[in-house]
Amino acid sequence: MSTIGNAFAPVRDAMDSVGDAFQRMNKWQKYSFYAIVVIALYLAPFWTDIPVLGQIIDTPGTQFSTVLNDQVIIFVLVALGLNVVVGLAGLLDLGYVGFYAVGAYVTAILTSEHGNLPWLLSLPIAVVVSMLFGVILGAPTLRLRGDYLAIVTLGFGEIIRLTAKNMDWLGASRGISNIKKPPSILGLKFGVLDPKPYYYLGLTLVLIVVFVLHRLEYSRVGRAWVAIREDEDAAELMGVHTFKFKLWAFTIGAAVGGLAGVHYAGKVGFINPDNFPLQLSILFLAAVVLGGSGNMYGAILGGILVAYVPERLRNFADKRVFVFGVVLVLMMVFRPEGILPKRVGDEHKKRRRSSQKEEVAQ
């Protein structure tokens, strides 16, 4: 095993060297790199038209742009929210699909079943309701730790699904149909056949979430989350109000999960309880762990891989899930910290370089 692990050492070293090179870039170089990446992502539905690249990335049996929106965007959004709870605050949440379901059901209720609101107005309402559910779940349970908290959150996800399945007001097993779609924006028409407008909308939501979470991660709140994750007792002794900040993590994570549910409901136009099984919670968690728990960009990469790889392996038919599972196991063996783990100390190195530049300038 160690021999095989040593064979992967050059790959790990190469990834670390790329990370170091990126950290050495100045501000404008990083901004230029981000701009190129964003433009490339908005052009992603057309990647299959590129001769060689298209053959590599195209998904057999499913339109590539459909996979991008229906799978990749949803998993990336959810992974970003769950990374706040699991990666930053260190809280094991196995029922995150519950918040995803809350966002979808609130949108469905407000735009079709019991209301006639436009999709755009239902979005902030659904996000706020998801946050309230985060507070309702977190307030009595966040004094638990470890496995006990995981079991409670697991029950929450199942309670949401079973409640929706047994309440006629929520559509019961038949679900809710005729959910309104997003309004036409900048010439983009959100219909049934073309998934590209939904992808552009979802990518815009992802970029907004990334910006907000990045600001939070390097704020006082983010530092408190990291302190709680590393040692909750020590953080409490140092004056960190651990319960308050854990509740903040749950609430913000719930908001992002609800946002993903709003986007999903607006695209498919129909939801029922079977759309939110326990298996989704496990896959959401796998995305965060695979990409690199605690690293926002790792969570994004994990979400992309967990959503895209099974679709790319459709040629394996029923064996594709097995092949995907083997890939996950190998990654956990040879890269247990994830593909893009959180680089501890990067922020301190960044501040040290800034202080050194100031000293040289003086």
C-alpha cells in the first residue's frame, strides 16, 4: 500500500507546487485568472463543440448542458453550503437534503399549489424559510457533538421527506406540479427544452454564493468557525461564543441548501418526496470530503466530480455506480484529506508577505 501511495507522491507534489505558484501571484494576476475561469465556465455548454475536448467530456445518453444544470450546478451549490457546516465549523450533518427539500417545497407552494407568486419573489422567501429551519434544528441540537449530532441531523432529513409524503397540503406522494419558472432575463427564456438559460442562472448563483462565503470565511465569523472545528473547548475558553457561531454555520448552510432547492424546483417544474432521498445527503457529504473539507474550491471540485463522473460513465450501464464507488474509495485511500485540502497557514503566509513588503517599502 505504501508503494502505491508513493507512486502518487509526484501528483501530490505537482498539485502543491501549482497552489504555491498561485499564492505567489499578485492581486491583478489573480483577478485576471479568475476572469478567464469565469468566462470559460459561462461557455461550458459549448465545450462539446471543441473537437478533442468534446469527445473527452461529452456525456453519453444525456445532453451535456443538461448534466451541467440538473446535476453539476445543484451539487456545487449544495457542496458550498454543506462545506460551511462540515468543513469550516466541523459539524457532521447527515440530513442536509432536508434544507434542499425545504427550499424546493417553499418555492412549489408559493408559485403553484397555494399561491401565485412569481419565481423571483419566492426565491428570497424560500431562502429565509430554510434559514428558519436551520435555526429550529440547530437551537436544540447543537449542544450535541460528533455521532450524536449526526444521528439527529439524519433524522431531520427523513422527517422532512416523510412529512412531505404524508401531508396532502404538501402534495403528499403525488407531489406538486406546475411550478413557475424564472422570468426571462437579458434575452434568456426559461423553457422546457433548452437547459442553457438555467445553467447561466445557476452559475450566477454559484458565483454570488462563492463571493459571500469567501468574505465570511476570512471574517471574524469564519475564524470562529475554524477555532470551533479545531478545538471547541479551547475556543470556548478563549471567549468564542461557540453555540452562537455553530448556529450561524447551520443557518448559513441551510440558506445555501434552500437556494439550491429553489433553483432545482424552478427548472424541473415538478417535485415529490422521492426527489429528496437519504442517498442525496450521503452524496452531498461525499462531494465535500472528496474535494477537500474546509476548502471552498475543493467543495466545488468535489461537487463537480460527484455529479459529473456517474453521467460520464453511463457506458458502464448498471456498473457505473460500482466504478464510481471504486474511484471514491481509491481517492479516500491515497488522498484522505481530499483532492484540494485546506492549506493550513496560507492566510498567515499571505499576511507575513504583506508585512515584509511594507517593511521593504519603509
